[in-house]
Amino acid sequence: MVRLPGRPVTRPPRPFGHPRAPHSPSRDARGADGSRPGVLRSAVTGRSVAGQVFLLQVVIVLLLVVAAVVAQVLQVRHDSDVEATNRSLAVAETFANAPGTVAALRSPDPTAVLQPRAEAAREATGVDFVVVMNTDGIRYTHPKPDRIGKKFVGTLAPALAGGTVTEHITGTIGPLVQVVVPVKDPGGKVVGLVSAGITTARVGGAADRQLPLLLAAAAAALALATAGTALVSRRLLRQTHGLGPYEMTRMYEHHDAVLHAVREGVLIVGGDGRLLLANDEAHRLLDLPADAERRHVLELGLDDETAGLLASGRVATDEVHLVKDRLLAINQRPTDLRGGPPGSVTTLRDSTELRALSGRAEVARERLNMLYDAGVGIGTSLDVTRTAQELAELAVPRFADFATVDLFDAVLSGEEPRPGTALRRAACAGVRKDAPLYPIGERIRFVATSPQARALTTGQSVVVERLRDEPGWRAQDLERTDQVLAYGIHSLITVPLRAGSLVLGVANFWRAEKPQPFDTEELALAEELVARAAVSIDNARRYTREHSMAVTLQRSLLPRSLPEQGALEIAYRYLPAQAGVGGDWFDVLPLSGARVALVVGDVVGHGLHAAATMGRLRTAVHNFSSLDLPPDELLGLLDELVGRIDQDETPATGAAVVTGATCLYAIYDPVTRRCTMARAGHPPPALVRPDGEVEFLDLPAGPPLGLGGLPFETAELELPEGSRLVLYTDGLVEDRVRDIDEGLGLLCDALRRTPGASPEDTCRTVLDRLPARPSDDVALIVARTRVLGDDRVAQWQVPTDPAAVSEVRASVTRRLADWGLEELAFTTELILSELVTNAIRYGRGPIEVRLLRDRTLICEVSDSSTTSPHLRYAASTDEGGRGLFLVAQLAERWGTRYTPHGKVIWAEQPLP
């Protein structure tokens, strides 16, 4: 066992196991009064008994202080309420019983008499208000003259009965107490009321005077608790700080066993430079003589640098010294930093083998980090070229100086690769930008002898240690390969991108800065990197294929062009979602009578199912609109259709597949300038008036399609000419980073910036405020209204007399001549003769004929009957049944639409 010379080894005996202090008391720093600075710290930590007593005393004192403060506050509040009630009651009763109050109430102008008296009483008594009122509660006085003549706010019934009303309320001036007393005439009849009130804040203040005394008492209690706890802790520490001889012996034995068992050398050098202690590992590492203890470190045969470090006693951290054939990492600290004896403690660690192992471990760690980064950083998006670029950027410069990725063209478009075809450079990264490698986008057809072609054919990686000595690679492009060699690129690894049985392309890693060529260990790392990237590229390829299919389906289901119509000037935009396709759709549908229907909708969800459902709903809207149904009835039919779709697509497991959709349907009539709209759970449309004012129309919301059981409501409004109607889906105003209210505000601001703009410019301005790739589909329609003026509309009332038909024909012929449409006079007369005759014979009055000159010539005959004519083939013996057949042959289109008062038979003829 090693002992320090001159240090005592025995102490007065003490039973083994007795508590001991961590340091000998002779070494503890003491204050001027002999006490140790750690006493107070021990008293407040809470780990000792003294500390726990201290914390308990603090809690008790704090609870007493809190209880006293709460009691004081409650008492002050009660006293304030009592004082406020008494003062208000005294003022009110005094004023009510004052001489002249009754006479003033019966005077012609009570306010003129009572207001000065009430204000004088209020200022003299310190209350907040004195209000005199009649028995109906109408004020005659008030501190604020604008409130005279208004009804008093409070309870009056008990006072009108002769009693007194006391109320605690919170008014505009804060919490207050108000009292209402009656004013009685000599006969005891209540002729008026007086109310006085004062805020409780004006009668308080006791708490502010007593709270400092409470806080001072609490501070004194805390100070006494701290002092008492410190005294108790000091006494406890003084009684338990020593160690007995037996404990000291055991301590030294344990320390000695640990000192010689560790695999680090330990040296203790005194302040005079002599070696006081050296363990076995230090003897071995420094090859010290057997009598090294008590000798000066400069006499131990060590090299000058190491001996100088030990003798200086300076601080050293992991300083590496070559001692004979060993690299030693030396750490040294002085022992007198905290009042200890002068000298230093030095530890030695052999790092010869550790350096070699750490070099290999560093390489392995870097490769593991690369593989981890590959798992995290490759495949962050479902884009093929982006994933390939992530592979190239990850490899440079940590693994290679340049990296390129070449993929089959079919892979870039989402299809399965076709071997034997050319590849296209999809990604490139390097330590410099001017490398003479094929650029991104270049179409490459590798020759059969090139490393890339061999990798694609065999599916095995190829390492070319020296490109200069590889004739197969140089045969690819002699001019370019010479440029590559001249640039300094000298080594190559080519790894095929394999995903299962598919080879998607090749990844090439080039080395230029490092002189060493690629080796087999680096090939394994390259294959691991490429294997992880190939999975992500294949996933991106599959997603690209499915996304392209869905987008193609969706595009085929949306309108490719808008139909011709003259009622609205329309512009539209459709933006697909950032990921996947959705079920947003829109349509513009010409209706009879020069009217136009606008529809916009949104199917819940994304993908092929949503796109297919959207196509079915759009087709249904086309069919229902041909029936000229009102918007609410059309939405009702759509609701039933969505419900049936949901039932038909319920899976075998029984779980319901809620399709769900929203829709907005609007019909605009350019003759009456009226627009009829209904919506099913869809965002409300915006209206930009000709003066630039923007508003969101307040339409009945209606439930989303597919819920069933609830009716839809319509709203009708008249639009000025030149108004812009803006229909949109929720993707325009709502996304992951903002709610719909914020989006509606942004849309409103964008529309205000386009006063008088065309629908095309309005669409452009609105979409400029959106992100480049929205998270949901966006459908937007902007329609500017036009009006079919009186000069293009003619209408006549027709009596229910067959003789009136000739008069109608004559009037129509004259109007057609005015419009320059004499060529259509004959056919128009035939059509109107048949339609008017049928209305007179089978319909009910009143009968009206309307002629519209729009893109076509429209003839309309309306009556109050709901019986619809049908086209049929008349037999040779039939006297009738040929009129509608004649109309169908002469007109381009004809049909029937129902109105709330009957029906309209219409026919369209193309203009010459």
C-alpha cells in the first residue's frame, strides 16, 4: 500500500459506520468567526433536517401571511359595502325629505329646480350621483346632463310601494352601491323617487394602510426562521464532522486498491517538484525506477518535455507526448485551487492503439452518418428528378467529388423502364460547377463497352480505379473523355439503380480532388447509398404514374372550353393540388331564354375516386340543367344522387364510404338582370359591384350534398350591369397555414384592387396572392354581367282568341324588319303560329309572346298551364299533332321550362 510520507494514519477511535464528513475539518475554509460558509447553504438546501425545518417554517409563515391578508381584504370589502350603503341611504333620504323637493317635482320644470340642488348635494356628500326621477323612472337630474330625461336603470317597484331599494351593481364607473327611496307628499303618496350611489372604491383604503404592516411582520418572521435554522444546522454539522481511526484506515485501503487497479497512470507531485505518489500503471507507462517516490521529477530519466510539464504544475488537458515508443495523453491539475497543499495531480493514458482505432472508427462513423442522412434526406418528395438530385448532393463532397444520376426516359414519366433505350441525365452535383460531364437533361446512349452499359446489362456495380487505363469508358466519347481526364477526374464507381427486378438507371461517383482511387470498401458504401435511393426513386416513379393518370382523368372530366353565350363575360382558372388530384369542378351552362347557369363544386377527398365522383356529378348537373330546374330543385336531385353513390360504394365490410360534396348553382337572366342562387355547404360567392365595392352574398348555406333530409333555399338578387360575380372553391381561401376567415379577407382585399378590371385580370390578381402550389384544388370563375337591352327584347300580350294569332304574326314581322332579320320572318311566323295556337287551345291565360335577339333568335310563348306538349308522329287520319313536329324541324332547339306561374315553350333559330 502506498502512503504519503509525513501524513498521520491514525485518529481517535470512532465506531465503524459512524457518519463522516466529505473533508477533514482541519481543511475546511472558515470565516472570521470560525463558522464555515457551508452551514447556511446546508440549512436551506432541504436535504438536511435543518433544511426541512426551515422550509416548513417558511410555509407556515407564508400561510399565516396569506390568511391575514385575505381576512383583511374581506373585512375591508365588507366595511366598504356597509359604509357605501349607509352613505347612499343617508344622502337619498335627506334629499327626498328636504323641504321643497315635493314642490319641485310638481313644478312645470322639475329639472331646472332640482338639478342644481342634486349636484350641490352630490359634491357636498361625496357620493357619485344623486338622481331624482318621477314615478315612471324618468330622470329629472343626473351628473351627466345628456342622461336627463332617460329611464333610470335599476329596481323601482319596492320604492314605488313606499320601501327602500338597495342594490350592488357594476356600472360604467365600476362596482357601486345605489339606494332608491320614495318622495312622499304630506298625504303619504309617492310622488317621485330619489336615488343616490357611490362606488366602493371611494370608501375603501384600509387595506393599503394595513398591508405594509402585514408584510413587515412576514419579513421579520422569515428572518427569524432563517436565523434559527442556521443555528440548528451549525450545531448538527459540528457534532458529525469527524472520522475515527478505523474508518480512516478503511478509507485509505479502498483508495489504495482503486489507485492501483485503474488502467490510467496517476502521479502526485509536491510543490517542490518531488514525486509523492505513482501508481503501477504510471510506473509501466513512464518506465520509472523503483525508488521514484520522493525524487525530483527531473531526475527520473524522462524526456525534457514531459519532465518539464510535471515540474511546472501547469494545467494540461489531453496533451500528447511521445515517451519512448508510446503516445501518452497527459492531463494535469494543481491541488491548491481550493486551499489544498501545493502540488499537482497528473493522469496518463496510452493513446497509441487508440489513435489507430479511432481513425478506423472515424471512417466507420462517417459512413454510418452518410447512411443515416441518406435515409432522412433522400426521398423527401415524390418527384423523380428531385430524389435523384438528393442522392447526388448527399454524395458530394463526403464520398465523391462529383456525382451524376442517369435514368431511363420512361422512369421520368412514371412508366416502367425499357432496357436498351437511351438514358437521360437527371441529376448532377460536384465540388465545382465547370466539370466537362454530360449536363442535366442530356440524352445519353452508352456504348456496350462503357462501365455504365455493363452495369445496366449485368446489374452489378463497376469500379474503375484509373479512368485513363479504361478503353471501354474512353470509347464512349473520345473528345469528352479527354476533357474529363484533363480536368482531373481519375476514378469512377458506377452502380445500377435497382428496385426489385427493375433497373431504373445508373448512379456514377467520380473522384478528382483525392488522389487515391476508389476501393472495394467504398464500393460497398456506394451500393448501400444507391440501394436506398433506388427505393425512393421507384416510389416517386409509381406516384408520378398514378398522379399522371389521375390528372389526365380529371382534366378530361373538366370543361376544355366555355360554351358561347352573351349574358356573361367569363374567365376561369383551375389549379390542381400540390399532391394528388381533387374533386373540384366548375361549369358554364347556357339555358333557354338567353340565361346562363354557373356551377362550382368540390367533392370531399383526393385521388381517382374524387375525380370520378366529380365527373358523375358534373354529368348530372348537365342533365338536370337541361330540364330548366330552379337551383334549389337541382341541388335536391344532386343530394339524392350523392346519397345513392354513397350506398352503392359501401364496401363488403359494411363500413360506410362518405362521399360528400359541396356545390353552388346560380342562374343569371340578362333580360331582368336577376340572379337566382342556391348553395349546398359551399363558400358564399363574392360580388364586385361596378363602383368597386366588394361583398360576400348572404345565401342560405344548406347542408353538403349527400346528407339528405334537409331542403335547399334560393336567394334572388338584381345585379347592376358590369357587376362581377366571383365563384370559387375552398382551396382558394383555406389551407394548412390559414383559416377560411383569413382567406376570405385576402380574397376581399384582392378584389378591391381590381375596380373595373376584366374577368381575366381579376383572375390573375386573385391567384397572384396564392402559393405557387396550393395544398388543395382551386377552381375560380369570374363572370361580368351583361344586359340584353330593351332594343333587343319584344313582348306582346295575346288574348285567348284564335283571331289574335294573325295580329301577333304581323307585330313579329314588323319587329324582325326593324332588327334586319327579314330572312327569318317566314319561319318565325310558322313557329309562333303553332305555339300561340296551342297555348290558346290547350293552355290558360294570360298568354304572352316574347322575342329575344341574342346570339340566336329566341321565340317564347308562355301561359299559366303546366301541361307540356309532346312531339309525336301523327297518323294520316289525325287532324292535329303535326305542329310541334314542324317547330322541331324549323328551329335549331326547342323545349319547355316551368315557371312558378305556368310554363314557357321556347324555340331558337340561328341568326343569318
